[in-house]
Amino acid sequence: MNYLEEIFSLEGQTAVVSGGAGAIGTIMSDALLQAGANVAVWSRTKSSLNIFAQRYSDRPELLDKLLTTEVNTSDERSVERAFDEAVSHFAMPEILINGVGGNRGKKPFVDIEVEEFKDILDLNLIAGLVVPTKIFCRRWIDETVKGSIINLTSMTSYNPLSGVWAYNAAKSATLNLTMATANEFAEYGIRVNAIAPGFFLGKQNKALLIDEKTGEYTERGKAVIDRTPFKRFGEVSELAGATVFLASKEASGFITGVSLPIDGGYLVHNI
Ligand SMILES: NC(=O)c1ccc[n+]([C@@H]2O[C@H](COP(=O)([O-])OP(=O)(O)OC[C@H]3O[C@@H](n4cnc5c(N)ncnc54)[C@H](O)[C@@H]3O)[C@@H](O)[C@H]2O)c1
């Protein structure tokens, strides 16, 4: 093994990426596969898993390291079943990426629909963190596995974004729970960290940030760029290095409880 492999290789390890066929999950799953891990990609829909697996149709050496599983991560039994499937297909997972989450658009506070607000909390906190973390950590403690968890925080974890009330609440709680669970599980050697993506152009936010007709930034897009010292949006491929770094015990074994912003300096913007 050369020096870089010693520090960053995930060869022989098993990782689970929940929401692993989503926009960000795809990049994180791919990073773990390319770094040598066996990867179980979890999603609610078979179709998204098929699309993900097609990326590797001409890479049989990576397809062999991939398991795709339909899971509902808000359901404890479903997560337990999928966990067991990953164990029997590969080996005990040592890495969990909690990649389920998302937002559902802006509205004034007085127009909040309580049911929708609860759904967004459920999606980001229960499905996106609490259930998988509980199941994995219970199994890791029982089997003395020093696992690593990576949660998905956001710019809203630090400063609220306008109009996305439930998402703000959920993502600030994700940061809080990242720190709290890092503390709780440290005695077992389990690490819990997070990645906080800044603004990345994706299917869901493209129309909000770029005017489809002119290709220019929208008002919101301009506001983001003005506040981003690097003066551009991120490329999702820029999340890969941090994923491997935080997953690797050799590279980040003494790091726990941190949320790593990947934001072109958005959080250090000043006037
Ligand atoms: N996209 C961004 O710019 C951005 C920025 C900051 C943080 N994040 C966070 O990153 C995470 C991933 O975001 P994304 O943009 O890739 O979202 P996405 O919607 O593209 O991916 C999420 C995936 O999770 C799956 N999913 C939803 N509920 C599920 C459940 N109960 N069980 C199993 N799978 C389920 C969805 O089918 C989807 O494939 C989220 O937590 C999001 O808040 C995204």
C-alpha cells in the first residue's frame, strides 16, 4: 500500500448510504465505491436505485461492490432488515451516511401548514438521522464496532434561510444532534460528523437560482453568489473528498462532532 492508500483507502470496509441515489447521495456513494468500500445504497424507490446502478454498467469491478436496497428509513423494521441484508451480502457496515432529507419550498410563517411542517421534520430528523443512527449504534455497541457516521447539515444549520421554516428547524437540530451523539457514542469509539453543503445547482433548486430563459442568475441566485466569497455555486463532485476523509479512520480518526462546511466561504461572508 502506498501512503495515500494507507490514509484514504476504504478497501474491505462496508458503507451504507441512505438516500444514496439522491443528488448528493449519488456523489457520496460513488466516492466511497471509488475509495474501495463495499457500498449499500438505500432508497425508497426501485427506479432511483436502478438509475444509480446504471452508472456502473461498464464498471463490473464497482458493480460487484454495490448493493442496492429499497428501504424506508423512517421505519425501524425496514432499516433493521436492510442492515441485516448488508451484513449478509458484505460484512458488518462500519460507515453510515445519513443522506435522506430535503426541503419543500418557501412560504411566509403565517402560511405554514402544520402537517407539511411535521413531514419535513420527519424526513430530515426521523428518517434522515434518528432511526438509522439508533439502529446502527445499537448494533455497533453490541458488536464493538468503531463505526463512523456522516450526517448532512446545511447552511441553515448555522443561519436560517428565509421562508424555509421546518427545514431551518430540522437542519439546526441535525447540527445539534451531530454534536450530542458524537459525545454520547465517543466512549464506544463511534465517530459522528457532518458535511454542510453550501449552494449546489441541482434539479430541485436550479429554477430558483438560474433563469431558464436567459441563463442568468435569478434574484435569489444573485443573492447567494454575492454572499459566497468564491463567487460561484459548488459542483457536487466537490463533496467527494470530504466524504472519504470523514469516513476514513486513518485520515480522521480523532475527529468527531464536527460539521464541515463545503460552501465556497458562504459562512465566513462579511461586509
Ligand atoms: N442539494 C443541496 O444543495 C443540499 C444542500 C445542503 C444540504 N443538503 C442535504 O443533503 C441531503 C441530500 O439532499 P439531496 O439534495 O441529495 O436530496 P434528494 O432528494 O436528491 O435525495 C434524497 C433521497 O432520499 C430518498 N428518501 C427520502 N425519504 C426516504 C426514506 N424515508 N427512506 C429512504 N429514502 C428516502 C429520496 O428518494 C431521495 O432519493 C439532505 O439531507 C439535504 O437536506 C442538500
